[in-house]
Amino acid sequence: MDYLDNVGLVDRVLAEQLIGRRVRIPFRSKSQVALVVAVAAAEYALDKIKPIEAWLDDAPIVAAQDFAFLQWVADYYHAPLGEVIITALPKRLRAGEPAQMQGADTWHLSPLGRTALTEIPARAKAQFALATAFLEAAQPLNAADCKAITGSWRKMVNQWLEQQFLQVLPGTCWQEPLAERAHHHPLNAQQVAAVQAVTDKLDCGGFASYLLQGITGSGKTEVYLAMTEFALKQGKQVLILVPEIGLTPQMIGRFSGYLQTPIALLHSGMNDSQRHCAWHSVRTGEVSVLLGTRSAVFAPFKNLGLCIIDEEHDASYKQQDGVRYSARDILVRRAHQQQVPVVLGSATPSLESLFNVKQQRYHLLTLTERAGVAKPPQIKLIDIRGEKIQEGVGIQLKAAMQRHLENGKQVLLFLNRRGFAPVLMCHDCGWQAHCPSCDANMTLHQGTHHQYLQCHHCGEQMVKPVQCPSCQGKELHTMGQGTERLEESIREWFADKTVLRIDRDSTRLKGKMAELTAQAHSGEADILIGTQMLAKGHHFPKVTLVGMLDIDQGLFSCDYRATERMAQLVLQVAGRSGRAEDAGEVLVQTHHPQHPLLLKLIQDGYAEFVRAALQERDEAALPPYRFQCLVRAEAHQAQDALDFLHSLKAGLELQWQSLTEQSVMRGLEFWGPVSAPMLRRQGRYRYQLMLSSVSRQKLHQLLSIMQPYIYKSPLARKVRWSLDIDPQDVF
């Protein structure tokens, strides 16, 4: 829908000046900040319409092309436009703060000062040091720069300003220091070809989507750097998305060090001022490169020229509450709307992206060799059936650890389950520590001063009981393995080695992730233990052995995407091994060494696994061969949620049957309602109804009919409901 479709009798030029500006309006008993989204002739008497209290912006803060993008997101995901706008705008702007954000002043030498400061004698050490810094600086200095030279900088700067030795320049709000200059590694032939394909498109302009499939360690980041450098030389801006906050420190260091230009950062771990500053910096063009997690896809750009999404297969790009958008999918749409190229990179691309290559929607670029002299690691399945396992580690893996450690190398153990143990059970009566709000066990954690239980679904915590709440028995046993328990055992087995655990618990404090990964990269730690936080993007040159303790849960799951994610995880974790001169080894422990998809992955590679998985999806009528929407409903009373979905399904079927053109019914299916795999979560019972269609258009036509029906339903007041277009998680 054109963003001016509702202009009506009002002059279109005036509408263009008003749409995208914020206003303060009276709403009930208080004032609210709102964004003008349309201009139309009044349908009510003017004396019944409350006047706008204030215009907060002199010009639109949401450009026409950005507004069109937000409108498309709202239409595609069948979400209220206001909710999409709330998702896109920083909190300070939603609260009515000024859109402009000024930075601290910076100073540079005037012609008079360039002469005068050269005469400061060396014996005046502080003045001489600061004067030398100004004389040698290629860029204006800010307060942080001056403070790093001398603690008495303020008095000197004020004096030199009075003497007109210095001139003031308004600083940008984004003033993160540049990383130490880094050099670009020579590109191999495949890397050059990938860069050339995208830069040729940048030269001629227009939209194109590229899937960069490069094995782990093949130098995809070097390719991104070369593409970004080319775009910057053209005066364009670049948006780069990464899946995890934990990947941002090393990525920003790489880009800042090589490009020697400020890199703005945008993710949920930043405070409101930092997010506002990043939004403002790219909108005004003060910063040309923005790196962020999924929410950065909504950032406004003055002159966007290239979009890059790293690890495009990662499930974290899908928002799981509010507006349930896929950052990967809407980034492709945004690039298309703004007619710029988009690059999707991964060692293990999603089945959807590879299907799009097959359908010639994406251009495939491949990197099949590791950069430099590194070679892909050897992956071996370890059959642990019938073997006595010590704390999750088998005999072969333990022996391999000893061998690699004796050679002075690093070992990485992967266990995708944080905490000490996933189950606490009474030996006498079989009681288990269940979450009072969810249908899940609480995980035992080792606190600083005591052990505690925590639900990983709702976050509820409680102190570990000293006796069984059911029978008052004293024997409470832990069952299963978590990263904390594994760490404790490894420290006992290898007492002379340094062990580093990296998971969500150990990296909770700000800056801790960067600190721990830096230790791992430097080789300070001998043994690394981690969850999927370590599975992607990290470069640990001394790691030569990767041990995967438990991947079987991905082989048998109610989620049809589980095997795809298992395969991606295996190859991503395996890719942390042998990234330098030394050969890598990967040992995968499993109780199902004959599983056909697992064997195909290990013996034949990811391409053959994908071929088999796509064939299964086609035969089972699943994405990417079908389009889906998951209708979720949850309520304190299970029957309310179930009745709501049954009523919705009955109403939809009646609506479709009344259509005169019966051909639109073909290819439409209703699956359910059924309970969610975890029926009760956070005290609410959850059910879901899956809508499936061979046609995206027909599915959205159905959803357009469905939404008014939902709002009119009296049962809707008793439940929380949501629509999940192209769902990635049915749990």
C-alpha cells in the first residue's frame, strides 16, 4: 500500500511534509507521543476533534522509503502498524525526546595555533605532550583523547581556545575509538570472484540477492570487508547483521581496524542513549557502517548501498514475541525496495535460502577452501552405546583430549545445556524439581554461595531444597549433564590445565563475553567448554580438537527443523577446529551412529544432507514447499484457549466454503488445534493451529479474512493470541 493512499482531499505535498513527524496529542486524561502515518479529510465535526498539542519535529523523522518498508512489514506479518513503529524507533524517540543528538565538542588547531604550539618547550611536559598530539593528529581531538594524554588537559584547552589557538567543531554523538589498524589478507580466487560479483552490481546499481556459502574458516569476513570498502568508496552506507551480541566485539574490531572508519553498533544490550545515538548517526550519515543484531534491520539510512547478513541460517534472526518478523527475510525485502544488493552468508545455509538458489531467486557464491594453509577438520562419529560414560565424556574423547593437550593445543568441548544438571530427583520417591509455572524441570545451577534451581523457560528461581518436598528424603540426586558440572569434572581430571566456560551464565555481565573470548583467542585457556554461543563466528587458532558431547536430541524431535539445526550446529562447532596451521579433529559422540541423515552429513557433506532433507520436506508438504502461519493461543484455563482456536477454525472453514470461486480452497489445510509441545508455560496453557498453503497469496488472503473474525470473537478476550507468519519454532 502506498503510504499516501489515504490523502483524500488534502494536498499531497502537504501530506508529504507531515507524514513521519511526531506529535503530542491528548489521549484520555494524559498526553501521548504519536507518529503521523496518514493525512485525510475529517469525518467528524471539527469541534468534536481534539487539536494536536504540539509538533515535536520540524521535518519527518521517518523517510518515505522507510515508512513504506514499515508498512510492508505490518501488512506481511498482519501486525498493527503502531506495533511495528514501536519496534523500529528507539525508546527515547517514542518518549518525545529530540530526534537530533549532539555529541561532545572536538577541537583542532587554528593556523595561529599551529605556529604557536610548536614553540612550547619540551620541559613543560604536559603542555608539550598535548600540543604534540594536536600537531600530529589527523582528526580533531575530543575530551577522551586529551584526557588520555594528561589529566590537566581541560585548563590548557580552555586557555588555547581563549587565545584562538584551537577551533571548536561540534562532535558526533558516536565517538567510539577506532581499533588498531589492521591489514587485509590477500584474497584467493574464490574470494575475489565473490567480491567481484557484488561490486559489479554496486557499480551498475539495482537489487540483487546473493547467497555466500563458504565453509567455516574460508574467510567470509574478509569478503564482507572488501565489499564494504568498495561501497564506502562510492559514498554509500552499509548495514551488517550478526545473530548474537557476543559476535559484535570481534566483528566491530575487524571492521573498524581495517576500514579505519567509525562503526556504529545497535543491539539490545545497549542503553537507550547509545541506541538513540546509533539511530541518529546512520540517519544523518555521520557514520557509514552499522553493525547490529536483528533489530538493526529497522535503522534509517541516509544513503544505504549494501546489506550483509552473516550466519543467515541462525534461528535468532526470528523475533519470537511482539511483531514476529524474520530479520533475514525483511532485510531482503528492504534491499529490494531500496534497490541495493543484499548478501546472505553462511557455512551452512538454511534450506529456504538454498531453495531460493534453486528457484533462481538468489545468486550462489561459493568458498570451498579455507583461507591460508588451514584445512577442514576430520569429523568422526563415536559410538558410545554400552560404554561407561564419565560425566558425559567417553573413553575415546578423553584420550584424544589428553593427546592434544600434551601437544600444547587447545580443546573445545561443546555441550548445548547450561547449568549444573537438568534434573534434580529424589532417590527415595522419584520426586523431580518441576517448575511451578511451566511443564518443565528446573535446572540446578552452582551459585557463588549456594546451589539454586532455575527454569530456563520462565526464569523462575528457588534455592535448592535440603530434603525432598514430597517425602522429606535426604538423598537428592542430580541427573544429566550441564556445562557447570562438566567444568567441575574437567578441572578435576586436568588439574594442571586452565579451563574456561563460556555460556549465558558466565557472560551475563557487560563486557564479559569479549573478555572471555579474548582469553580463548590468546591461548590462555587450555580447555574451552561452551554452548552454542561458541558455535559460530569465533576464531580460536590454537583449537585442534572439538568434542561434541550430546547432539542426539536433534535427531528425534517434534520440530521438523530439528535435524536441519542439528546438522548446522555440528558443522559450525566443528569449524572452530584446525583454523590455523595445525590439523583439526572433531569427535561427535552419539547413541545413534546409523541415523541416515547424520551419516549422510558426516560421510557425504552438507550438500547431500540438504538434498535429502529437501526431498523429505517436499514429500511431507513442509516449507519451503509450503507456506505456513501458526496461530497461537494461551490462557489460564486450558479450555478457553482450545475453544478459541476451535471456534476460529470453524469460522474460517465456513467463510471459505461460502466463496464462490472454490478453486481458492485448493492447497489450503488446517492442522490442529493441538497443544504446544510444552503445554503450560509461565502459568498459561498453550495451544496452536497451523495454517498451510501451496500459495503465499492464498495464505495471506485467508489471514485477511481471519483477523476481523478474531477481533469480533467474544472468546478473544479470554486468551492471548498471536500470528506467526513463516514460523521457525513450534515449541
